[in-house]
Amino acid sequence: MGELALHTVTKGEESGDLPRVAFCHGLFGQGRNWTTISKAIADIARTTLVDMPDHGRSGWTDQFDYVEMADTVAEGLRAIDDSQPWIVVGHSMGGKAAMLMALRHPDLVSRLCVVDVSPVGYREGREFEHFVESMRGMDLDVISTRQDADAALATDVPDDAVRAFLLQNLRRDGDGWRWQMNLDVLGDSIGRLRGWPVEPTMGKVYDGPVLWVSGETSGYVRDEMGDAMRGYFPRARLVTIKDAGHWVHSEQPEVFVEVLRRFISAGEDQPG
């Protein structure tokens, strides 16, 4: 997987004295989903938006594996800048990959922000199976416009915001359309995506500062998950954002930005 092409967009290269921050999106997302947050911290950081493997413009794999995903992103970040460690921010799937990066490549990660996910296996996430079935069920050959695609998905996915999020992955391909993300591999790997690679992380601990952000109405961060989180990340500090669900950073962007800015700006000698 080391040869896989990883697509990234970096801002603020001229600000060489600012820390580097990498953003890792969740399932069916793209790096550009972090654009608003990235712009909001542009005065204090150089930001890199990552298209995770099997998503966006990054390369595809034959099967999904969190460890390989984390190692591929770590290699990509080192290729961009190996002169200093990175602050890594990851949401959901990207949060699990970010945690694995910190555990497997602690020299690469100076600070870690994990957004609404825990280092555990989940029963949650069944809605993604429904999304996969809905997208696979679309007949792309009869779609002429994005409005057609929106109408085709509307019955199965009535939420406008969620539907728009999924349809961002639909791309023109000649006279037709195709899914830009690796829908077959991702769709067949929902079980793995909900899981956590216990054996490869056994005995590993990341001692750097960790900001653990949860949405108040989300079920992905619960009290009983605290032991697992702090077993891997003893310096983790939990912040729960009110009136937010799983997509914390898009549902409450101003609050999220404030919390993230404080974390980025904190001195290394201060608690995470």
C-alpha cells in the first residue's frame, strides 16, 4: 500500500514558523469537507486536507485495513514535511486512522484531536449500510444531471444534508457518472470500519496531548469507552459539544473551531 497515491491540499506553505495540522475525514467524506475549519485556523497553522485512501482523489485499495490506511497517511505526511511533527485531527473513520498514526508513529504526531469516535468496535453505524445499499441501488446510466441523482436518492435518504454529503462523491465520467470513492470495497467493509484493530495496538500508548471531542447527542463516545481511550491515550481530555451529533465540526463549527484553536495554541508544557 506504500505506493498508493494520496491526494492532499496544503495551505499556508509560506508561514514556515507555524505548526502543521493534518485533517482526516470520515467515511464517504473528502479532505475538502474540512475547508471551513481549515480557513478558520489559517492564522495559527499550516493545514493539510487529506483525501483518505479509497476516497476523493486518493488511490484505491483491494481491501480496507485501518492499519494500512494509517501507515499510508503517515507516509504521505512525512513526504510533505518530515522536519517537524504534526498535529493530527481525525473524525470518525479518520479519527481511528489518526489514533493509529499516533500509536504507530508517535514521532510524527505532536498533538492529536479525535472527533466523535473511540478506539473500540461499534454496533453503531448501521445507517452507513443503508447508505451503501442506496448508492449501489442507483442506476447511474439513467442519470443525466445532479438533480436527477438527488431525486433518485431522495426516497432512501430524505435528509437533504446527508444526501448532499453522499452525492459529493458522484463525478462525471465522459458522458456518464461514477462514484469517486471506492464504493465496492468500502461497502463490503462496513464491519471492519466499525471495528478497531486490537492486536496491532496491544500494549501501545501515545503519551502526547489528546483532545477528544464528542457530540452531545452522539453515541460514538460514551462513559464506558473512557477506559479504552485513556488506556491508549493517558493524556486525553474529553470535551463534549452541546447540540451536536456525530458530525460535530459541521453541526457546531464555531464552537469546534474555538476548542481546536485553544488546543493548537496550547504550549507543549501544558496539559492537553
